[in-house]
Amino acid sequence: MLLGAVLVLLLLGGAAPASAHAGLRGADPEDGSVLESAPRYVTLTFTESVGLLEDSFRVYSPENRRVSLGEPRHADGASDTARIDLPDGLAEGTYTVAWRVISADSHPASGAFSFSIGKPSPTAPAVPAEQVEHPVT
């Protein structure tokens, strides 16, 4: 009887909750970081594979202007990463990065963070409100 109870506890106790959507595991540069020089790219790592959209990254300058970017891609062929190259000549100040990806279960996931080059701006750029879901999903 005791052995049966222990087996049931081991089986049920070892069950982990299922993850519903991709979560952000890490960002490079990190949220709130102050860098001596401009990074070459922004890389995000997620808890599962993600699909990328044409506008998966939006970067806003210290003047709250959208920075022109190329196409996002998976870093080093890893499906749980997203990367965008940054242009040369980024000015000193705080940049806001807004991101949006599609989870493996087809749900959108999004968020935003900031980093600074040289020294932080007095105020960080605000991310304009935009549609959270992509029309395809």
C-alpha cells in the first residue's frame, strides 16, 4: 500500500505544467543595459520555437523615431531565437525595442524593453500602440 502511494506521488509530482506561449528567456542587449558603443544587432531568445513576422522588431530612437531595420531572422539557425541587425551610426541615448513573434502554438507573443548607448536619455521613447495580433493569425 505504501509503495503504491509513493509511486502515485512520483508520477503526479513529476508532472510539469504545459507552457501555452513562447516566453522571452533573454535579450542581448539586456533590458536596461547601458552600452559604451552601439550593438550590431538585437537578439532575443525564447522558451520555444517562434515564427517571425516582417515587423517582429520595432526599434525607436531617443527622439522617438522608428529606426529603419532589415528583415528579422533566426540567429544561428536556432528556431527559438530572433535577431535583427541595427544600422551603423546610432546616436547616444535610450532606445526602445518592441518585439512580436508567433508561438509554436500559433498565438502571438509580444513585449518591449530598452537599452542605452553612452548614457540614458532623460526619458525613454514610448512605443506607439499597435495591433497585437497579426491578421494572418
